Amino acid sequence: MNKKLLRLSLAALSLAVLSPAHAAAADVMDAKPASLVKLLSEAGYKPQLRAGDAKTQPSIALKVQENDVYLYFSGCKDGLCRRVTASNGFEFPKDRSGLAGTLAGWNAEWYSQAYEDKEAVYLDASYMLTGGFTKANFNAWFGEYLEELGEFGDKLY
């Protein structure tokens, strides 16, 4: 019985010792649009912040290769935002007869979500900012979105 207690105590102690060191290695960024502008700039992009106003939330526009990518913030209050959504629009394919099936198939298999409205076809993916985020996690999410963006364009046309 004492050996079990000793093992549990040592395990708890090792977690307590490792946790602060691990937390220090991953800086948590605040959920402000300016923080994402800085992060995207450091990654080599040229983001343009659109501050928003009383009727619209802030957004960021940037070009990735030949694609215009838009990041729309939502749930913003006192300069902090709850979520950012990456979004891209695509022209309708020439043959729209199988479009609904293509979009449904995409949505069943991929993290990002595709949909259409009267004007175009869109691909969106949301990222939660509440409580802050790390550079590594955001960069991984954004990289995945960009990969899916390329795959979606190939599938759509």
C-alpha cells in the first residue's frame, strides 16, 4: 500500500515540476485582432487589418499565393474576440448540376465547411480565441485551412 502511495506522490510531483516548464515554452497570446496581424506578419504574410465599426466586427485580409484569404472576427468585446473564421469565395463551376453533392461530400469528410449562396461558393473554418492561443496552434490550424483550400479548389473545378 505504501509503495502505491509513493508512486502516486512521485507521479504528482513530476507533473507539478514539469507543468510550469512546459507552460513557459508556449506563450499564450491574447485574443486581439492585432495579435493575429503580428503573428501573420511574422509568418511572412502581409495582413491588412480592417478595424470594423459599430455595425461590423474587425477582419483581416491577406493574399496567400494567388488566393485572397479573409479572417473574420466574431464575439468581440472590449478589444478581445471569441473566434476568427477563415473564409474564401469561389466562382460557381460551369456545371452546377453536381454542386450540392460535392459540397455535402466535402462537409462529411473535411474539417472546413463548404456552402453556396446566391453569389458564390465558400469555404470556411473557425478557430476559437477565447482564453488566448499559442502561435504554434494557430499556425497549425491556419496551415491546415490553406491545405484544405487548395484541395477544395481542385475538387470544385
